[in-house]
Amino acid sequence: MPLTSSHRRLFGKITNLDDQYPELVEQAKLILKKCSGLPLAIVTIGGFLANQQNTPLEWRKLNEHISAELELNPDLGPIMTVLNKSFDGLPYYLKPCFLYMSIFPKDREVSRRRLVRRWIAEGYSREVRGRSAEEIAEGDFMELVSRSMLLPSQQSIHGRKGIDACQVHDLIREISIKKSTEENFVFTLEEGYGLSRRATVRHLAISENWKGDQSQFESIVDLSRVRSITVFGKWKPFFISDKMRLLRVLDLEGTPGLADHHLQHIGKLLHLKYFSIRGCDDIHHLPHSLGNLRQLQTLDVRDTRILKLPKTIIKLRMLTYLRLGRKSTDKKVSYEKLEEKLSNSMGNNRLCLLTSGSVMLCAACCAPRHFGYSEDMNRHDICTAACCARLPAVAKRLDRYGVLAPRGMRKLIGLHTLGVVNVARGAVIQDIKKLTWLRKLAVTGVNGRNGEKFCSAINNLNRLESLSIRSEGEPGLCECLHWMTSPLENLQSLKLYGNLIKLPRWVQRLQNLVKLNLRSTRLSGHDGDVEVLGRMPNLAILHLLEKSFQGEELRFQIGIFRSLTVLVFGNFGDIKLVKFDQGAMPKLEQLQVRNDWRVSAENGCSANEVAFSGLDFLPSIKEARLWLNIIPDEQLKEIPDEVFLKASNFEEHFRTQLANNPRNPILKVGELENQD
């Protein structure tokens, strides 16, 4: 990140930092990052450095020991005084919310939803005078942002609700750690750092560098008093204990090494209100004991390998947030390798070829003798992987994203967030129809057989703010969604993934729609669908992903998309020209373009050589992001030079178009946000 002109002026005036001292520039960048844009911090630290030797060593010392310097150095005292006053000036209800941020590692982006759901589970936000706990927690989050105690993530500034993720200023984080330690609020278990006596803390964070064993773990912390555990390192089985009688939050998001059998006794944590195993690759099922968690409010199992929810989930009557969705197949994951070995094992064993039921017998009895497996993987894990991968009856009812739900989901009447659920079975659709408090719903498995029932269910959900509908393969969503009659007046976000061909009429009645995602919809660019979308009065964010439109030209005319601020393209299919007429999209600020170049030895390069026209006409454009991704086939030994040349020409064409825009928009070439 280059130094800004204002920072250069401050450091130039105070420390004479300029091109004469190139070796100090990197240290200056780090110092400015720690200052996080706080003017007092910049001026004070700059003044301090003015009296030091202008050597990288001196500046590096400040960077590495800035916490101690702030505490002990009288020259830097004003910074701590002001930061302490910022904390002391917080209303009583915001202080625990702010201190809670010290749970998360330095420079870690934390999603707004994750924070809000955890605050609710901790009891920091409760329903008051008709306002829900979530509304109050969202308000607390925004108040901390407005007070500059939380720093919005740059990638999320165009999110549907404004801010999707946040960080804490480096210097302000020092305050949260200091206060949390003083009050035994948060303790972080780190390698090489311990306590002189057993700690009584409310919130325990386990760092990724901690290498201790069970005896150390139980000797350091009084587990009977812990109310939340957040794991950032590799999983160890003793992280869950019967002694955790007051535990309300168990956050295992992205924890490596967590396997199915580690969750067998999760049902003993009777006070648990928040449970997340989001992003845990080796989780294939949830235990039936989950039904014992009668206080559970939030269950987040997105991006796992879970295929089906246990029947006992319908006992969780306090559940309001149920986030599902399978992780896409990745050959590097251990269970995929396991499946391959199982195939070989079954092929060499006659018994395993007799019936589909024998797959389970093979996984539990035969397979372990044919290959080695992780000591952390028991027979139940092997059986789970084998059955889910090999039983034809199961495979036919699954797609790549949705999770099967049991009959009786209608009993979870408090649900306001649900998905991604596979609705291929009609009983689930009838259950969803009864969940009238739903505000966010994501489904897969809509087809010609259940389309009318699904639309009837959606017509009953007049509180919906976000709806995602996905259907794999042919015919996809074609002729499935025209049964919708409700105007869905509160809908703000809509995602349609699947063969649609023609926009349903009800879409044009979505007057409050802010965000729209289309993928594989194969709409025609000449049948008026572009104009229909363009006349939505509040549409601000539009994602046109792979095969969303058919035809060779996609044209945006004058007078449409008047409110659009963000436009995202994700691959182009058959489109060869994207054209912006003069006066189109008057408020567009950010354009994102992704183009994948797939290269194989047999077919060569498959990327479409699309051209842009009219980028110089966009009157409000501030930033463009370009992502060119070359994806070679596994059999391809070397990528031909012509592929790199085509990609380079595409970038140069795009860059030239932007350069002619009088607004001088910034072009960033690199990775975009996740399009899903």
C-alpha cells in the first residue's frame, strides 16, 4: 500500500521522510498502518520519530514494540490518553461488544453476521420494545463503526447492508486487549505465554500457534466458568469438555482437523446458543445428540460436507439462524482420496459388488484392511464418506450445494434464516410454507415437478428480504417460477442460478430489490430482459455471472439502471461485445470483470475473447477490478504462449478503454470477491 499524500506531508514535515530515505519507506508504511488513519497517532508518532535516528533499525524497534512504547514512553502518552477516553466514553451496552473484538487475531477480518449472532448468544443484545435482538445488535455494530472503534473492510463497502466485515485499528486493539486482560474478559492461549495461576475467564481464544496438551489446557483455564471458546488453530479433542457447563458460544469456524466423531458428545453442552463449524472440510454429518441443545439459536454448518440434517434438529425450537450449504468438491480433501481408495477396495472384493447395502459393510469392515487411514478417522467416518459417495439412492437426491432436511422443519417457527436446503422432496416445501418469520431463504432442487408447490410456499412468506433459488442441469428453472403471485414487497436480494430462459413477470414488480445475482439463467439479451432489470428503481448491485445471458452482444442503453453502483461480470459465455451507451448507468462506481481462460491439450484455450465498448462514457466510475485466471488442464505440461498473449491483449484493451474515461478510474488487477 503506497503512502498517501496526506501521510507523506505529515511524515515529510516532521521526519523529513522523502526519496532520500528509501530504506525507511517500508517501515513508514507499517507505522502508518498501525496508526490506522488516526491523525493524533500520526502526528504524535511522527514527532517522536523526528527526535530519533533516521535508521530502519530504530523504526523497526517502534513497529515491533509499539504496545510497550505506548505504555511506557511519555512522548507517546497523548495517544493512549485519547484512546482510553474513547473507550471510557462508550455507553455501557457497547463496552462488552468492543472488548469482544480482542478474541480475534490481529488483522483478522470478522464478518458482521458472525459478530452479531455471537453478541446475541452472549446476551449483549436483547429484544426491547418491539425491536428484535438482531436489530439492536446491528445497531450496536454500526454505532461502533461510527465511533471509529471498528474499521469497515474495504471489500465490503458495497454490501447490501453497507458493511459485511470489519477489523479493529491496531492501536485501538491494544486498548481492547489491555482492558479485557484487566477484567478477565478474554484470554488468548498462545505458545510461550501462560499465567502464574489458574485463570477464571469468560471468553477463551485458542491461537493457531498453541501446541499444549490436555493437562496444560485444564491447568491454565477454569473451564467451568468459560462462556465462549473460539479456536483458530488445529483441533484437539479436549477442546470440548463436560466441565464447560456455562458454555454459550462454540466457534470452530475453519478449524482444521475437526472430524465427525469429535462432535459425538456436543449434546452435553446444554446451554449452548451459538455453534459454528463453518468451513470445516472433514465434517460429513451432525450427531443426533444435537437435538439436546434446546437453547441453540445459531447453527452455522456452511461449507462443510454435510449432506443431510439429523431428524433431531426439529427439537431446536429456539433456533433462529440455520446456515447450510455443501463445500464444493476439492480433490485435496482427505475424504475424496478415501473414496478413490474405497472404489479400488470394492473392485477387488466380490462381496462388495453384490448389493448397494454392502457398501456400508465394506466401509466398516473390509476397507480399513485395504489401506491406512488417519488415526483421527474412525470407522464411522469412513462409513459416512463411503455411503454418501457411493449409494446411488442417495446420490440421485443430492446436488452439489443443497442439504437435505427432515420432515417437521415447520416446528422451528422462530427461524428467520434458512439455507441452502434441497427441496427436491415435497414435504420440505410444505414445511417451509409454515415458516412465516423467514427473512432469508436459500434453496436448491426446484424443478418442473415441484415448481408450483414451491411458488405457493414463497407466496406465503411475506417477510422475505433475501431469496436464493438454484437448480442444476436441464431444464433447470425453466417454467418453474411463473406461479409466483405475491409481490414480495420486502425482498431486497434475489439470486437465480439455473436455466431460466425468460425472466418471470413477478421479478419486475420487485420495487425494493437492491441486489440481483444471475448465473446460468441463459436469458436473451434481445427479449427485453435487460430493460426489465434496468427499470428496477432501487437496484444497486448486479452480478451477471457465467451464462447469465445468451447471444453475442449485451447492450446497456441510456435511461436504465439509474441506481446501479456495482456491476459484476463473471465469465461471458457466448457474449463477444459488452456495450455501454452514452448516459447508461449514471451512478455506476465499481465494475468487476472476471474471465477464466481454460486451457487443455485437446481443445486449446476456451475463454471467450469479449470486447468492451463505452467504458469511457460511464460518468461516475471510480474503480474497476479485473481478474484473468488461466486454468490449465491436468494433462497439459506447458501453457502455450498464445494463451498469455490473449490474456494480455484482453487486459490491455480493458485498460485502454478505462484510460479514456475523464474520471480517471483506478484499475486493480487481481482476485475478486467470491461470486457465490
